Amino acid sequence: MPEVLGGDTSVALDKGFTDALTSLKLTPGVSGSAKLADGAVSFPITAGSVTYWSPDGNYRPYVQGLLNHDDSGLTLKAGDTTVTLENFVVNPGSSKLYGDVLVNGEVAAPNAYLFSLHGGSLKALQLEGDNAILTGTTVHISPDAAKLLNSTFKTDAVKAGLLVGTATITAQIK
């Protein structure tokens, strides 16, 4: 599989997700080298490899590999409690994103299944210079993450499948 030399994964946050955070009185933020600006959160790709086959062919899943996003993450804060979701690993072949969950800096769940990835609206691969760009994958709260967030913040309002946003992966391949 071709090695990924850098780039980032950016998620344009859905209004339904940000409204849900507001209703739960959760303040989003970032950890490490992540950035939150203009309604999107982005995480640098620190390692990985990905193979892409034409969606018109018979090979499924047509995007396979792993993309690591070490030392960056998303924080959710309410009162004295901060949940950090970080060290993401995107597995496009299984359509899942895993990461570490910390509550007030203590690891609560290592390598947890955090988000499901739905490629139904994925656009064709674009090549721009040294980058391969995949956009259109929707990101949804996993059942595991919903349960963990609900128990941590003492609510039942976080629903599995909640749309977080739409991802764009910009992978530096040369």
C-alpha cells in the first residue's frame, strides 16, 4: 500500500451536531495539534498507507488502509469534566474510526470505536499536486461512543448514528 507522508483529515461539523452540543451545554475544543476554525475541525495525518480502487470496478471496499492522527484530538467540556477523543486511526476498509478516550486526562477507553464512516456520498478521488483528496464521507457517533459520552455527562441525549459532519481527507502521497 502506498505510504501517506502527511496531510490532514478535516470534518465540517454538521449544524445538528453543534446544536446537540449546545443543548447538552458541551463546549467543543481541540487537543494537541488539531485545529478548530470556521465550523470545521482538522487533525494532521502522522502516518499511514492507503490503497484506492475505482468505485466503478468490482473491488470492495475500494478504499483500504489505515491513517494515524497521533497527538491530536477533539475535546468536549461541561463543568469540571473534559472528555478528550484523540490519537485517531481511520480504517476506511471497515468504515470505522478508533481513538483513545480520556476523562479529565485519565485514559477511560484506549483504542475505542468512536465514529462510523459512511461513504455513500463520497466523491471521486481528486489529485492535486502531491495530494490525494477524498471528500464526502459522513462521520457518525458510534454506539460505543454514545454510551460512553452519555454515562460521562449523565445524559441520554447522545444518540448512536448522530451525524457529526462530512470529512475531507487530504493525504500527501509524494
